[in-house]
Amino acid sequence: MNRFSPLLAGAALLSTPLLVSAETAVAPAPNGIEFPADYRDWKVISVSHRTDHHSMRVILGNEIAIAAARRGETLPWPDGTILGKVVWKEGAEPDWAPAIAPQAFIHVEFMEKDSKKWAETGGWGYARWVGSDLKPYGNDTNFALECVGCHTPVKGRDWVFTTPATFPPLPAGH
Ligand code: HEC
């Protein structure tokens, strides 16, 4: 078979720019943490609502985090855990005003557990991307001091506020 078939070459030309842009569009955090582009497919650990900040949040986890959360083995969270938090402005549900629902996207942030690599910040690497253009938060690595500072009250919970919400297991036979 001719390896340089015009059809294949055309397909390669068409697909390459898409692949490149998907991989390079989001800049890493100042501490080098790469944007975990697959976070939109992660499963839910819990939700929260900041009444003072008028925002709603969903707390997500990668596979390692979800396995630990469902087993209730989160003290400590295992190395390889990544926790994500997506934050939106709150607003009334258009068709049922007393219900509040997420409105504009504010930011998405992550904590990745690697007890050796991130020993100086309690075993967690912190990263946040702001706005729908996903701009990395912080000018240098010092930005993480703000994260660590506010998470210090839960140092004894492996620096994590969220208690996994209950997802009751199905009765036997299902
Ligand atoms: C003003 C205090 C404050 C600061 C600053 C802060 N956090 Fe948090 N963070 C919280 C609270 C409170 C929660 C619990 C969930 C919620 O209600 O938002 C939380 C939850 C999280 C979670 C979900 C896991 C958990 O601990 O529950 C991640 C991930 C996270 N924060 C990342 C970050 C990153 C990254 C930074 C720094 C860029 C940061 N946080 C800075 C208060 C803070």
C-alpha cells in the first residue's frame, strides 16, 4: 500500500491542528501542575454551596479518589488522588424560583496527592484555573501558600474539607 496516500495525508493535515490545540490550549499552573483535561468525566464526591459567596460547587475525583471515597478510606487519601472543585455563581432556576442552580462558571481547582513530591505543602499540590478561558491562577509558586493557609483548619483531615456524600450501595442481588 502506498504509505503517502493523498487521502491519508489529507486526514492527517485535518486532524493534527485539532490534536495540537487540545493538548496545548491550557497553560500549566505556576508550580508545573498540568491541567487535567479529563476532569469533566470524573465522578462526584460531593457538592457544596457557599451562602456567603453565592456560589455552588461540585467536588469531583479521579478514579483513585473515587475508589478511596466509596470505600471510606480517606484518612489519608492515597497517593495519586486528584480532587477537583468546580465553582459557579448561583442563580434561581428559571422555571422554579426557590430552586437555585449553577450559573456562570467561576473557576476550577485541584489538589493532587503525592506525599513525597508535595511534602512541603502537606502532601498536596494545588492548582486553580480561572474563567472560561482557564487562565492559571497565581504569578509564582507562592500562590499555593494561600490555598494551604485556608485549608489548615482541616490539617487533621488530610487537608481536605469535603466529606464524601453518601451514595448508598444497592441491596444484594442488584
Ligand atoms: C478562603 C479559604 C480557601 C482558600 C483560599 C482555598 N480554599 Fe480550597 N476549599 C475551601 C473550602 C471551605 C472547601 C470546602 C468545599 C467548599 O465548600 O467550597 C475547599 C475545598 C477545596 C477542594 C475540594 C477538596 C476539599 O478540600 O474539600 C479543592 C480541590 C480545593 N479547595 C482547592 C484549592 C486550591 C487549589 C486553592 C488555592 C488556589 C484553594 N483551595 C484555596 C476553602 C479555601
